[in-house]
Amino acid sequence: MEILKVREIIGYMDITAVPQTPAYVEGVINLRGQVIPVMDLRAKFGMEAAEVTGETCIIVVEIVHGTRKLSTGIIVDRVREVLDIRAEAIEEPPAFDAGVNTDFILGMGKVGDSVKILLDIDKVLVQEDMAVVPHR
Amino acid sequence: MKLGTRIVLGFGLVIVFLLVVGLTGYLSMNGTVRQMQAIANQVEIAKKVNNAVTLSQEGQAGSLRFIIYQDDSYMEASQQANNDAIKEMEEAKNLMKSEENRRSADGMMTGASAYIAANTEYANLAKDRVSAGQVRVEASAKVQDNIKKLIARREQFLQERSQDSDKGKMTEYDAVQKTLMAQQAMDAFNQARICAQKYQLAITPEQQDAMAKDWVDSIQATQRILGQCRSGMNDTTSKEYVGESLQTLADYLSQVEVFRKINRDERDVQLKKQKPAAESLMADAKSVRDGVYAFIDKTNKEADAQVAVASLMINIVGISAVITGILAAIVITRSITKPINRIIAGLTEGAEQVASASGQVSSASQSLAEGATEQAAGLEETSSSLEEMSSMTKQNADNAQQANTLAVEAKTAAGTGTDAMGRMSQAIQEIQKSSDETSKIIKVIDEIAFQTNLLALNAAVEAARAGEAGKGFAVVAEEVRNLAMRSAEAAKNTARMIEESVKNSKNGVDIANEVSKVLDEIVQSIGKTTDLVSEIAAASQEQAQGIDQVNTAVAQMDKVTQQNAASAEESASASEELSAQAESMQEIVGQLVAMVGGADAHKVRSTQSKPERHHVHLKLEHKLHLAEKPKAKPCGLGKSDEVLHKITGHSETPQHVVAAKAGSKAIPLDSHEDDLSKFNN
């Protein structure tokens, strides 16, 4: 995702669960006085839940929704690095089946031999019903 | 139930049946006899009634004869007969049972009495008639005399008048006429007398009345004639005589009236009393007779019915008594003979078994004797073996002692080893502890590296956000990240190395534990060995003792063997006695069989041949002594003696059993043979 949308990367900390929230919303955290909701990306994408390890981090992203700025935390398994990917190296996402939703893919970044999926974090955080539609 | 009771019961049943049948017969007989008596009674009544009827008829006949012949004896006879008839009927009535018949009898007797009364009346009237007739006849005679006198006078007068023939002619005609009249009067009177006879001879009342009329007419004619004669009569004497004649004639007439009255009364009595009385008497008598006959018939029928019932009863009772008697006889006889047969079978079986048992006993005694011989030989071997065993035991005890000592030493050494092991374990554990601590520190370093990494990433983000201005910062951030990564790497390596060292120390600890365990096991084994060795020592001790006991026992066994031989001979003779007893028992059973029934004799099997007489000649002439005593000291008597006593006891049992229960199966021969086989082994 675009780096500019990233506000901060913090280590895993205790999350206060909030009832009556969707399953992928883990809860809220207190980040230096600010209450930020945290969601589990795995749950959001309908993937299996993973254990919390020593490398699990929370990435605090800031998205613009309409006129508001929303700060949301997303739980990730690991933060590897910050990459510079040139615009030429970014490709459009390939077309899978018609029923597959590819809205949330910003593009495919070529880094060396491997391909990294670039998430469109706005779409990820705003599409409420993403976890409901089965992916895979 | 006892045998005697059953037999008595059987006979009792027979007597009961007899009594029942006899009673039934007696009752039936009684009934029949009563009926016959009733019939006889009725017959008696009938006879009497018949007699009465006959006598009544006789009476009737007599009175009829009397009416005809006017003989008093007939009337007497008739009255007698009637009276007898009444008597007979009275007697019959006394015997009668039927009310109807009694009433009929009474009626008859009343009728007879009436008849008798009528007869008496008639007889009296007859007497009166006779006497009246006599008087009348006298009167008639008087009249005749008077008229005759008159006639005679008239004749005389005529004679007198004829003498005077010159006086006159007129009076002679009158005189003659008067004389003729007198004659006519006589004639008329004779006519009357004829009428009298006719009257008396008349049979029917009509005839009688007609004759009576004639009679009276004749008399009246005579009176008229005499009257005419008297009127105008001159002769006073004649007149006198006519007057007398008229008087006597009147007298005669009155007598005739009297006679006629009596005759009429007689007729009345005969017609109105006698005849009806006679007829009703006959009718009554006959009705009584019929009634009696009817009663007899009825009684006869009743008697027949009763006889039929009685005979049926007797038949039924008799037949059922016979059937029941037969059944009872069969049941009782069965119940007697069945148990007896069973007993016989049992006794026979028992005798056979005793015979076979005695055979077994004698063979057992033989084998016992043989066993005793073998036993003696065995004993010799046993004693020599015991010697060897004793020396071996001694050696064992010494060796055990040595082993004991060695074991103790080993134990101590093992103990030292265990201590050293303990110390080693301790040292290794300390190594482990310090490794753990080092590991902790490494973890902290790792943590720091991670956080540094995060910071570097955040810095990179801010640098990216800063854009151009942040490029230098991005480089710094990058370097920081590199550093973080290096430190993380180092920490990882160190952690790895520490892990290895931990693993090694763990290994060492494990090995130390293993060794410790092994040493423990050694110690345990040593302990066990020590225990075992001490047990061996104790056992050897006991063994030595046991051997001594066995020695003593063998000596005793020798004694017992000799006793056994003697007992074998005794039991052989006992078995002979036993077979003899069995024979005698079989004979007795044969007697019992003969008593119960000859056919049953076949059931008893022929007495078995006498069992072979085993004279157990003991070959145990050599004395059974043990050569040397074993080294071990003899201890007190142990279990072996108990066994010996038991064996002795068993040998003596057969004799007692034979004496007490000849023929019973309680001879424990099987267990005896077992003991012998034990001995032989």
C-alpha cells in the first residue's frame, strides 16, 4: 500500500474488544491517547486466523473517507521492509474468474523475481461486505 | 404305610363292600316283605269280603227259600248268614287301609243290618201271618161248623116239617129255600175258602189283590146269603144258628182283613225293605270287593315297582362293589409287591456289589503287599540320596556366606558412585541455569533489535512522507535498520549457540541421570542379592534340618511298611469273610423272592462265584532298616507321621466295615487304592 497512507507501525499490543462489531473488527487500542479501531486483515479477507507471534505488528493507516480522515489499525503477521517500487514496475491486476472481486488490488508490483500484491487500502477498509463474500 | 396296614386295609375294604351289598339287599328284602305282607293283608281282606258277599248271597237265598217254603230254619240260616257276613266285613274293614274301602264296608254292613232287620220284620210278619192264618182257619172252621150246624138243623127242621105234611104247603118252600140258602152259604163260604187258598198261592201283588177281592166278595156273598136266609126264617134255632154263623163269619172276615193286612205288610216289607236291602247289600258287598280288588291291584303294582327298584339297586350296588373291589385289590397288591420287588432288587444289587467289593479288597491287599516291598527298596535309595544332599547343603551354606560378604562390598562401592553422580548432576544443573540466564538476555537483545527495526520502518515511512527532504533521513533509517538486523542476527546466533550448549548440558544431565539410575539399580540388585543369599543360607540351614527329619521319617516309613504288609494279610482274610457274607445275603434275598412270587425268582441273577481268595503271602521277610542315619539331626515328628497314621487307619477300615454293614457299599476301596499308588510312587 502506499506509504503515505501509513501513519505508523507499532508492535502488537492488547486490543480492547468492542461488542456488536463485525468479526474482522478486533477492537480498539489506545495509541498515545488516541483510540483507534483495529481490524484483522485475515478475517477481512476470509482467510484462516493466525497466531499472534513476536513479529505480529499493527500498521496504523490513515484513509480519507469522504471528508473525514479515518485512522484504522490492521493486524499483519510481519513487516518485512519498505520498498521503493517504480511506477513502471506496477501492473494491473490480472483477471481471474468473473466472480472474483479484485477491487482491493491496487496493482501487482514486480520486485526482482517476485511479485508483490499492492493493496488499495481505501477499498479494503471501506468495503464492508468483503469478508462476507467468500474469496479463494 | 406299613405292609400290615395295607393288607388290613384291603380286607377292610372287602368287608365294607360286603356290608354295603348286604345292607342294600336287606333293605330291599324288607321292602319286598312289607309289600308282600300288604298284599297278603289285602288278600285276607279280599277273602273276607268275598266271604261276606257269599254269605250275603246265602242269606238272600235263605230268605228267598223262607219266603217260598216258609220254613223257619231257612230264615234262621239266612239271618245267621247275614250276621256272619257282617262279621266278615267287620273283620275285613279292620284290616283295610283304604278309607274309601272302609266307607264302602261300613255301607255294606249298614245295608246288611238293614237287610237283617227287614228279614226279621218279614219273619215276624210271617209268624203273625201264620198265627193270623191259624186264627182265621179256626174262625173259618167255626163258621163251617156253624153253617154245618145250621144245615143240620135245617135238615132236621125239614125232617120235622115233612113229618107234619098235613098242616100247610107254603112254609116248606121257604124252609127248603132257607135250607138251600144255607147250602149256598156253605158253598159261598167254600168259595171263600178256595179264594183264601188262591190268595195264599198268589205270587204277584196284583194277583193277591184280585184274589183278595174275590175272597172278600165270597165272604160278603155268604153274609148276604145268610142274611137272606135269616130274614123270614121261622125256626128260632135256625135263626140262632144263622146268627152265630154271621157272627163267626164277621169274625172270620175281620180275621181275613187282619190276614190281608199282614200279607200286605209282608209284601211291603219284602218289596220295600227286603228286596232293596238285599240288592243294596249285594251292591255294597260287590263294591267293597271291587274296591278291595282295585286296592290289591294297586298294591301289586307298587310291590312290583318296588321289587324292580330294589333289584336294580342291588344290581348296581353289587356291580359297583365288585368293580371297586377288583380295583382296590389290584392297587393294594401292587403297592405291596412293588416296594418288595424294589427292595429285593436293591438287596441283590447290594450283595453283588459286596461280592465284587470283596474281590477288589483282596486284590488291593495283594498290591499293598507288593507296594510295601517296593517301598523298602525305595527307602534304601532315599537314604543314600539324603547323604549326598546333606553334604551339598553344607557347601551351599558356605558359598552363600561368601556371596553375602561380596555383595555388601559392592553395595558400598555403588553408594560412593551414586554420591559422585549426584555431585556431577548438580554441576551440570548449574551450567544449565547460567545458560538459561544468558538465553534470557539474548531474548532481550532480540526484542530490542525488533523494536529498532520497527522504528527504522517508521522512520522510513516518515522519510517517505517527507519526500525529498527526508532522503537523508531515509538513508539513516536504512542504516539503523541494517544495524538492527545485524544485532538481531548476532542475537540469533548467540541464541543458537546457547541452545546448543543447553542441549549438551541437558544431554549431560540425562546421561548422569541414566548412570545414577543404573547405579541405583545396581544397588537394588545388590540388596536383592544380599537378601537372596541370606535366604539361601537360611534355606540351607532348613534344608539340613529337613534332611534330618526325612531321615527319621524314612526310619518310620520302614516300620510302617512292615505294618502295611501285616494289614494286607488281614484285609485279605477280611475280604474272604466279606464274600461269604455276600453269599449268605444272596441266599436270604432268594428266600424273600420265593416268598413274594415264584416268577420273580428268575430276576435274581445267579450268585456270583466266590471271589478269589488272595492269601497275601508277604515277601517282606527281610527287615527294612535304614543303613546309616543322615548327618542332620533328627527333629521332632512332622507332617509325615500324620500321613502314616492316616494310612494305618485306612488299612484297618475294611474289617470294621465288613463286621458292621454286610452288603453296604460304604467301603472306601477307591480311596484306599489311591493311597497305595501314592506309596508306590
